Amino acid sequence: MRTPALPRLCGLLLGLTVALGLAGCDTQDPVSRGRIFAFDTTMDITLIGVNRQRADEITKILAGDMLYMEQAWRAWGPSPVSRMNALFNESDAPFAAPPSVLPLLRLSKTLSERSGELFNPAIGHLIRAWGFQGRSADCLRPPSQDLIDQIVSAKPSMRDIKIDGFRASSSNQMVKLDFRAIQRGFAIDRAIARLQELGIKSASISAESSLRAIGSRDGHPWSVPVRGAEVGGVLATVQIEGNEAAFTVTADRHKFSWEGKVYHDIIDPRTGYPADQTQSVTVLYPDASTADAAATALFVAGPNDWHRVAREMGIRYVMLTDNQGRIHMNPAMQARVKLNAKNREIIISEPLS
């Protein structure tokens, strides 16, 4: 993966800080921290056993990688993905898929089919209709019912896309790719792989209430806070075991208000409207890509169908908060979560495995 020239990174790097030791007398390795802004969020990098100079170098490498991926995968403006979308809309003829997009496309197709199309990156026209592609929330309003009906009736899905080697085509001209529900997790997986190539054995990359980690924090497990619907409130803390990811999807990240009602960007492909039965979903999985996509699929599935979809996707740890504030989780997840919320109804499902 090529890295852009360093002058282009000025807007991406927010800063580097280094702590020379963790609290406690048994600390052996330094803890180095870096910060990157990418995919519309701040990503915090924690490296164990790395000195300050090396941490600076690594953070700049990851920042370049993230910038390259962000520019390649965005669904609006000039990008390889937007060029693919234009070709999909013109005809069903095969074309050479950009190498920067093809691995993400393949994985998205697999995960979409496992989710029963509840995770569906092919609904870019719906995302665009709702205005969630590079527009300010102050400018947004719901699309017309006719437009929603037109897109939903065409049933764009990843099944419409055929991949033959390095060539791709779509049998449905209403297919428009938007990887927002997986690209952050996929990028973090790539960044973790880059860290491993650079010889880093213990590290984490976190973004909001999501984290992917490898190794340990000087012998201690990693953990990530899961924020609730209340502003600033921490719903729970989830412990990470070794090489694992915890990803949380919420209704609060991208939203707007119109005529007294709030709309968010987690769209149910079956209705064309934001899924309205769920507040948040947290998924644990060995890789961030699957955790990210599955959290979106289970958010759309809602409190009545999340268990079935999780089983279909091979997910073993789930916590879902429904629109009434009730917390749903399977027994294995219950053992991994420390809840901070009080006076919440807890619903424990049948085991997932």
C-alpha cells in the first residue's frame, strides 16, 4: 500500500503523545500513543514497548495508509468507488475493479450474504437520498416517499454484483456502493496488519466505542467503554482477549432532525428508512471488519431477530440496546461485559454457540 507524501498528512495528524510507563510498579514496557483523524472520526493508537521516536514514525505510516484508504473508498467525489458506481449505473458489462477496492468488495459481498442482506453496501442510492454522503446535518431532510419506493422496489444488493477474478459487474443498475458500515473496521484491520509487519506485538487502535487490539497491555487485557444513549454516559465496559475487536454501532453518530423527528444513517434496506427498534449494538469478533458489518446487520435486525442473524453470521458475542432501553445479550457476552447502567431490564438470550 503506497503512502502519500508527508505534506498531505497535515490535516490528518492531530498529535502524538507518549507516556513512558503505565501506572503500577510492575510495568516493564513504555506506552506510546498516537492520534489520527480518518473516516470522519478520531482514531487513537496505543503501542506497547515502543519508544517515542519509533511511535512518531509508525503513526505517520498509519496516517498515510488511512488517508489512502479513505480517498479510495469514499462514495462521493472523485474516487475509485464512485467510478465503479458510475460504471454499474451505465450497463451490466464487466470492468476491471480497482485493486484498492477489490478486497473490500469481496469481503462485503460475503458478509452481506451471511447477514441476509441486512448489511448491504449496495444501497448507496438510499444513503445518498437521505443526504448522508458528505453533506452537513443542517441541510438534511427526509427524501420523498416516491424516491424511497423507487429504490427499495429495485432491491439493490451485493448479490447483484458478480466478481470474476479482477473484473466486476452488476445486473442491477440501482446498485451503488457505500462502504460506510464496514470501511472503518476494514481500515483498522489493515492498520493492525501493518503494525504486525513492523514488528509490533501489543497494540490497540480505538475509535469512539470501538477497538481492535493485539497482544496485551503489559500483561493486562485491553478494554473499551461502550457509551449509552445518554450524553457522556458509559453503558458498559467490555474486556478484549488477545487478538480481538469490539465494535459498537449507535443511532447517534450521524443524524438530523426534521419536523420534530430524529433520523439516523443506519438504513434498513427492506424499508428504505432508518431502523427504529435499536439504540446500539456491540459485537466482539476476531477481526474488526466482521464486527463492524455484523453490528450494523444486528442493529437493523432489531431486538426480535438479532439472535438468528448473529448465528447466521457466526457471531458469538452480542449486546443490543433496544429503543425502550432494554439490554439484550447472549450468556457468553454477559460474562465479558461489566455493566455500568442501573435500573435497566436485562434480557439474556439462548446461547449463540
